[in-house]
Amino acid sequence: MEVQEGYMPFHGFKTYYRIVGQGTPGQAPLLLIHGGPGSSHNYFELLDDYAATGRQLIMYDQVGCGKSSLPEDEGVYVKETWAEELVALRRYLHLDQIHMLGQSWGGMLEMLYLTNYSQAGVKSVMIDGSPASIKLWTQEQHRLLTYLSYEDQEAIAVAERTGDFSGPKYQAANARYMERYCWDAPDENSPEPMRRATNGQRASRIAEGPNEFTENGTISDFDVTDQLHQIHVPVLVTSGTDDLCTPLIAKSVYDHIPGAKWHLFANSRHLALLDQHEAFIDVLDHWLTAHD
């Protein structure tokens, strides 16, 4: 499979992109938008084989992540930067007609883009494990924490109360929570892309905060729920039953977008692409083919 890599100049920085496959007439390319803020395109490489169907895949590292520039200036790490980068990337790569798939924060970015920037040329959208409201997200994370052991709940409560997230008890508790609802910490058995560094620690700390349930960064006020009715392109919401993005969070997105569909992966955490790889690709393929 042919892979092209390159860099787009953006705001004095560089945005890394990666294009898989040549594409086929009549099949619009799929633009993949990673999560975080502070993750990278890496896990989307698990989709590379899908390009063999003739669908071109385009993935990129948001500025502050992966192989893109990693600015020191904290003022860069706001939602508007990443939305403007998405606008710029579509223009730079001439993505006039596209499908979009955003995972976690990537789906939030899609919702922001579609409600505040443009819907032109977007044939369909997949919003995978994403909240429309950070307030609802943190509320649901605190509910999920109640399923952890008493000791883990206590360690997390102490860390939240003191603002000290460096202690070993907290870190072990948070690791168990992430393993339960997000994905496993990478080891030698993980797919190679999952083992690579994302380089997004600064972006994550500034934009999100110390963890998934203490959202006190620049996106902590994110809420586009009341704007979702403006979206008029076909939307598929996806989530897992054991996902950080709980069914309540997914439903609050699905309920507000006219004509949206929702697929719940019965055995998945926050990345069905990893937990139920074949099922995820099957759902994705049926959705894209139906909206070409």
C-alpha cells in the first residue's frame, strides 16, 4: 500500500500528515481525526489495510502532537487552533469531498468544525466516543469511578482534593480505571503503532488537565450540545458499552443531531478499532459505502 507523508505549514509551525492509498473515483477519501488533545495519528495506522478497498485514508498529527511541531507557547493549545488547522488541512490537501471520522477529542473537533466553520463537501461523519459537553463527560467519569475498588476510589478522591496527581496510589488507580474503560497500557504484545510515543503530554496537560475526570484545561468549558441541531450531513455516532464515552454521553450527541444513527459496540472500551477490529471496519465500510 502506497504511503505518502508530508508537512503542512501552519501558523509558523508544521503539521504532519500521512496519506494511505491512491483513492478510487466515486469513493471520497476518509479523513481521520485523532483524540486527546495530546494523542496522535498512530492508532489510525491500524486501519491501513482498509485502504486496500480503494478508499484513500488521510491522517495527521494535530499541532502539539506526534510528528508535528510541539510549541512551547501555552496559548497555542486551545480548540480554535486545532479547528483552524483542520480548515487549513482541507484546503492544503484539496479535500473538497470527504468523509470524516473523529475519535474522542477528534469527534469533538468535528462537532465544533461542523457547527462553527463549514459543512461544505462533507459527505458523512463518524463521531466515535465523543462528548458534546465536557461537563457531562466529567459527571459520567465520576460515576464510572464508583465501580472501582474502595481503595482506588479513595486514592483518586485524595488526589482530586489535594490537586496532587503524583502519588503512586493515585497513579495505579488511574491506570486501572483507564485499562477498564479506555485501553491497555502498551506492552510488547500491543500493535506496533500503539507502542509509539504520541509526544502530546504538554498538549494534554494544558488543554485537558491531569486526567479524564479532572478536566480543568483550556477545553474544560467545551459544550456544543445546543448547536448540534445545525448539523445537516449524515452522522453516525459510535461508542462502546465499556467506554469512557458512556451510552449516556453518546446518546446526548445522537439525540441532538437530526437524522443521526448510533452504533453501540457491545464488547468495546474507548477504542473499538482496537477491541473489536473487524466489527469496527465492517461498520465503517457499510457507513461510508452508503454515503458515497
